[in-house]
Amino acid sequence: MRSLWRDRRAAFGVAVLAIVTGAAVAGPLVSSGSPTVQHDVVATRFLPPLVTDHSGSFHPLGTDRFGRDVWTRLVYGARVSLTVGVLAVLLSLVVGVVVGGVAGFWPGPVRTALLALTDFVLALPRVVLLLLLAAMARPSAVLVIAALGLTGWMSVARLVHGEVRSLAARPFVEGAVALGLSRRRVLARHILPNALTPVIVSAALGLGNAITLEASLSFLGVGVQPPTPSWGNMIASGRDTLVNAPWVAAAPGIALVLVVVACTLLGDALQDALDPTFTR
Amino acid sequence: MLAHLGTRTLVGAVVVAGVVTLTFLLVRLAPGDPVERLLGPTATPAQLAAQRRALGLDRPLAAQYAIWLARFVRGDWGRSIATGRPVRELLGDAVPATVALVGTSLILSYLLGLAVGAWQSGAGPRVDATLSVTTVTLFALPGFWLGLMLAMAFTYWAHWLPAFGATGLDANALTGWSRLADRLRHFALPLATLTLIGIGGAARFVRGAMRDVRSQAFVRTAEAKGLSPFRVTRRHVARNALIPVITLIGLSLPALFSGAVLVEAVFAWPGVGRRLVEAVQARDYPVVMAATVVTAVLVVAGNLLTDLGVAWIDPRIRRGKGET
């Protein structure tokens, strides 16, 4: 674990995520505080970055077609994107750990059925499934979380399944079973805590993935709905103004790439740190 | 090997059947009615009911499913509710466009990704770190955003390449080379978008796989025998590292099709993904179903081909001794 702090990838990942989370939490302090407010639209729209408008407010990333401050929307969009991403990953972790744990510890038809289900969902094109799920109800953040969580648990389930199976053959598990503990208790108290290390890596990688997919759905118009800013719908609204105001679409995209890179590097660093056979 | 292939085909068929059934239920359970969209807000309830009956949408779900399935396997894919065009005709234009886009980008990104990954696995720490940062960034790029940025740079600023559709407005008037050039110019940006992201993913994976193989004893033996580094890489490392890489190609197919859906939406590329997005939004049931079936079959077929590829490259599996 110590080596993790000396890993530059981990440092970069933690720093970026901390800054973005910090800015999102402290939204009103670091921005104008009102992501949807529109002033004099004609006078304030499409201001380029680093410009002060006629009323004296400064726009570090310019304004969009309604004269809304892009930096403020970016900060408030981070709230939406991060919350949706984190909750979706948590949901997929819970489903994945339960499915993988049960499949790993109960041999026979239960295992076969759960593994078949995992492989089945894994073979589905995820965006197609997301489109269909998103079409099921009025688009909203909750729906996006549910859709992402329910289509993202399979890799976790596979990891946990493998881990649980190898742990189940270890003497300390046999000992716990021999003591007369119920199988459920053995799984929950003795096996799962030991099987969760690869899940941490998967969570870091999954977060980046979930944030990208949320943006994709919002971009297609079936995710978070305007005027609530999310990075995806900001990119979508900047699409029509690429020629005269490229910063509207560029800024949220760069933020998105930074966060996803941070998640991936952090995941890679965790993987190396947690793998005892790995030497740099 | 044949038995293995048979099992895989059977599993593939089950997956396709499952996807189809799930899609059928999901689209019909979704709120929104294609008939209301078709007839518009002025339609009377009687008109709506009549149109529903004409389309068979007033029957129980199970009956609708049975009728649809029976017609579908006989080749009668119905007509699009929204446009009235036969579904087979709609998708007949779309499938080649998507296969061309996804297939070309798959080949290009793995060839280039293999080259970058192989270079990295043998390079010094500085080159390795630089390339790692590059590939991580490429891999992190959301396809739709990269597409927009490329369109901004190459279409709006440089005026070099078109960013809309598969052909220009004058495509029918062009012949010979200029026709081909028009096609290729329209192909360039969607292909570049998917390929750049693909290179990132492939190179990252290849680097890891080659590092794993390089640390094994037989590589040290090969080096100790005095083989040239190039020969060690090509004959001993690359061949073994290719097995997980080829498996990954198969596993990445669903993701690639998903990515293509968004890239097609950005560039108005007339593929299956774009048809699917439009059809889901219009609740155009026959088109959604057919597009889903086509996508699922393409993904499953791709996975089967991957299996064959692995068997071809790995003699242990080819001779039926290994296990997969």
C-alpha cells in the first residue's frame, strides 16, 4: 500500500478527482453559483473565454448561447456527472458482488444459472440496452443511474466469482464451515472481505466508464435533461455552436477526459499495488 | 474443435434469442405509442384504435411476439411504422455502412495498437511512460466528443473533410475516381474517431500481455540461446501475447458497436446505430427489433470468428488438447 503513494499515476488520479470533487462540492464558492440563470441574452451570449461582460461579471470559460457562464455550468455539471457516476458504480458493485459471491460459493445449478446470466448480459451491446432502458420512462438522473448500474455489474461478478471460488478452498474457510457457521455467514464474514481487493480496481475503472456513458446518454438526449447541466448535455448543446463558440463543447469534454484518465490511472496504480507478484 | 464450435454456435443462438425477447418486452413496455406519433395530435380515439388494429398492436403481448417471430424468421420483417418503408430495405442500406465502419476501424486500431504496444513493451521507461499517457488519454476520449472536435478542426476550420453522411449531395453525378474520393473523404472522420480510441485500448492491453509473456522463463531461454531481440519478440513473445489479444477483440465487439452508435449519430453516418437511435425515439417497433437482431447477430458472429482465430493461432486449442 505504501508504494501506492509513491506511484505518480495514483498521485495524479487522486489529485484530479480531489480537485473536481472539491470544486463540485464548493460549487457556489468557486463559481457564479447559478448555472441556469440568463441575463441579457443578446449582450452576453457567445462571449469567448476570459472575458468580462458589460455588467462586470468575469467568464473564465466564456458563455453559451443563452449567455450562461460555461465555468459555472461545468462546476454544477460535475456535481451531476460525479453523483450519477458514483451511484451507478455503487449499484453495479452491489449487484456484481452478490451475483459473483453467490455463484462462487453455491456450486451446481445456481452457479451455472448466474454465470450464464453474466455472460449473457456481457454479450449485449451496452448502449443499445441503455437506449432501451432510457426509453422506458421519462429521462432522469435516477433512471440513468439504474440503467448504468444494471448494465455494468458483469465484470465485477466475474472477478468476485473467481476470487470466492479460490478462497472457498482455503483452510480458514473449511475451518469456519467446520465450526458450524451458516454458509451465508461464512460467505459474508469470511470470504467476501478477502475477495474485495480486485473489486476496488474495477470500481476505479468503472467510475470513468460510467461518467462517459452518462455523458453519452445525455448527449443523445435520453439522460439528464436541460436546463440542469451535465457534461453530456453541455457537449450536446455546444454541438450546434461549434463554429462560433467552440469552447461550449470543448470545455466539458476536456473535463470529462481528465476525470476518465484520472480514474484509469488510479485503477492501474491500484492494480499494480494490490498485485503481490508485480514488481516495477 | 468442431464440437467446441458447435457449442459456441448454440450459446450464440441462445444469446441472440434472449436479446430479441428482452428487446421486444422493453420497447413495448416503454411509454410512448408509435400510433399516436404517426397520426398526430388531431386523431380521434376511433382512428387510433383502428390504426392499432391494422398494425396488430391491440393483441396480447405474447400473441404479438409469436406473430412477429414467425414472420421474422420467414424473412418478413414488416414495414417501418414511422416511414412506411420496408424494414429490410432500411437495414439493407445500413448494415454495410456499419460493418464497413466498425470492421475497418477494428482492423486498423488493432494493427496500430499492436505496433504501439509491442514498441512500448520493449522500450525504455521514458518512452514507455510517454506512450502510456498517450494511450490512456486516447482510450478515455468519449467518441462523440472526439468526433465533434475532429469535425470542428477538419471541417469547420480547415475545410478539408466533410462531417455529414456517407456521400456528398452530388454523389450520384460522380463517376470513377471522384466517386471513390467522395466516399473516402466522408469515411475519414468517423473512421478516425473510432480508430483513435481503439488504438488506445488495444495498445494498453497489448503492452500488458507482452510484459506478462516477456517475464516468463521460456523468453529468457530464447534470449540465452542467442536469438536476436527481434526474433524473440516476433516468434516467442508476440505469438503468445496474441492469444489474449484476439480474445479481447471478440470481447470488445459489443463496446465497439456501442461506440459506433454514438459516432454514427455525430456524423450522420447512415448505419444501424443511427437507425436504432431514431427508431427507439419514435417507438418504431419493427425497426427497433430488426436493428437489435442484426446487431446481436453481428456481435455473436464476431465472437465466433474470434474463437476460430484463437484456435488458429494456438496449436494447443487447435488440436483439441487445451481447454477454453
